[in-house]
Amino acid sequence: MPCKMNDVNTRNISLIIARWEFLIRALDDVSYNVVIKLKNHMKSARKYDDIEKFNLFISYNNGISSSFFKACNYKLSDNGNVHKLEFRDCVGTIDWESKKSSVEISNEGVVSIDSFLRYVTSFLSLVQGGALVHSAGIIKNNRCFIFPGPSMSGKSTIAGLFRQRFTVIGEELSIILPSKEGYSVYGTPFLGSSSVLSNYGGYRLGGIIFHEKSDGYNIRKIEEVEALIRFVENVTFYSSSKKYANLVLENSEKITRSVKAFVMDFPNNSEWLSEFDKYLDEMI
Amino acid sequence: MKYKINPDAVYREINGVYYVLLPRDKTIHRFTDVGSLIWRLIDKNFSESEIIKEVVNQYDVEEEVVLNDLENFIKELVEKKILLKIE
């Protein structure tokens, strides 16, 4: 049974809008301009019982090539200028000529939209010479230090511990993009324990700190190859295309070569934070 | 037996150390110094016997030891589909 607009979780819609606004902020500087507006238009769907239909208007400066969608394992139907995308519970059409699109999502579709945005962000970051990286980020002296790591590696713990001492720009995913001074880091509002952020960053990358939970604190500088491999393991990379795999390696090499990298053991208490702070001052 | 590098594999060399990424499994593999030498030789289409000879020459080790290590190394790469058997 189709639901009405009032039934839709408005918080989820707000999150979607926040994510697109974030993309505009982060990527507009590097020539992409993605604008999407959610329109309160509801229509019953053909394929799903509970579905909301939103109209999404997309305008591009450079455009996203259809090969990207193929590379991301979307089911793509090509009918001239109109492409239909199917992914999980998300069905969308894009008219490349009029630059308009529609997307149908189920009530749970916020997850699909989130996945979709991750794909788009990952792709755009790679083609711009950067990367979308599983990492927390803190600001010190106007520089961002990222803590790349997979789920359960302690990113949220670190962000929580640092929050009193530093500005935290994210604890789940960071976008790293080339800038005049090297690389800049942006926080992201993707689904996570703190999915809506007030500070999206744009800070110069200061260092990369890989981390492991431990009983005690220790930190050591690591060589380029070790940094690169650890870094690549945390780059979000959805495509099975060799072209994008090459971009992952190429961009990761440049990013890890641009700053110092460290491995840090840390306990779940705040006793080591002063020592860490001092170490950063000495090393950077 | 000859092998070729999986055409889907993306690999690079930093300071003499090779690392390889297979886009499908999204796992990155790093080779040791000897592994990097063997990888370089495979990339140049050296046969197994030619690789053994080259490693023996460069590392001054017994041929039997190299043969054993090489078999294990290649077996692992084939299992991970980084290398493909061609004959």
C-alpha cells in the first residue's frame, strides 16, 4: 500500500538534503556542481508497495559519465539520453540532455541513497586526484590529521577522546582532495554515529595516523610503502574497473608521499593525549 | 609451467618493493624483496627455471631452497588469482 508524504521519516529526508549540500560544498570548488532538490511529490510506484517518489534535479558542469554507473555495478538501461539505474531498493532515471532525473526509493531507501552518495563521492574524489577514506579527522594548528581504519578499529573512540582537545571533523569517512598547498580534508555526513556535521572541513592535510587499540600508548613513524598499503586498504573503492583501481593506487601514492605517516597504539583513556599532542608538535 | 600476471591486476613498485591490487577483491598485496624480484621476473616472462637461476645468483642460496620457496610463492599467487597458469 503506497504511503503518503506525511509518513516519510522527515529526519531521513533532512539527512539526504544535508548530504547533497555537503557534496556541493566539497566538490563545487573542483568544478563539479551537483544540485539536487527533493520535491514533495508522491506517486505510487510500479515495483514496490511502500515507496515514495521524489523528483531530483541534477545540474552538471562536467557531468558524470555513464561508464561510472556501469563501473559501480548499477544495472543500467540505456535508452538514448535517458539512463535508468537500479540498485538495491533504489530506482532512478537520468535524462542527460535535460539534466533532470527521478529517483524512487522505499521508506528504507535512505540507506540506498546513502550508498549511492558514497559511490558518487568516491568516484568524484578519485577522478579529482583524491580519495574517500575510512577515517576520523582532527584539526590541530589549522591542519587536519586523519586516522584511517576499518570499522571497529577505534575511529569513533579516538574522535570521542579528542573532542575535548581538538576540533573533530569526522569519525567515519573523510574526503581528501588536491589543493594548492597539497591536499585538503573534508568531513562527510554519511550514515554513522555522527552523521550530521557542523564542520565540513577543507583543512590542509597534516599527517596520517594509523591506529590500533592497545593497553598502552606508543607512536612511531612509518615508511612510505607501509603507509601506502595501510592507506589503500582504507580507501573506499566500489568499482571492479582497472581504470579506477589505477586511480586508487596513483592518488594514494601521492597523498601518502605528501605528509608523514605514523602508527599509534592507544588505550581507551585520555592519559596519553598530552603526550600525543606534544609528539605532533615535534614531528610536524 | 609458465605463468602470467592477471591482466586485471594493478601493480606498482616503490623503492624496489612491489605491491599489487586486484580490483575485484579490493585487497592489496605487498611482496618481500625476494618476492618483488620474482614478480619482476614473471613480469618479464621468465620461466620457472630461469627465475630459480636468477634468484640463486642474486641471493647466494641453494637451488633446492629457492625451488621450494618459489613453488609456495607461486601457489599462493595462483590461489589468490594474482597469477594465471598459461601452460
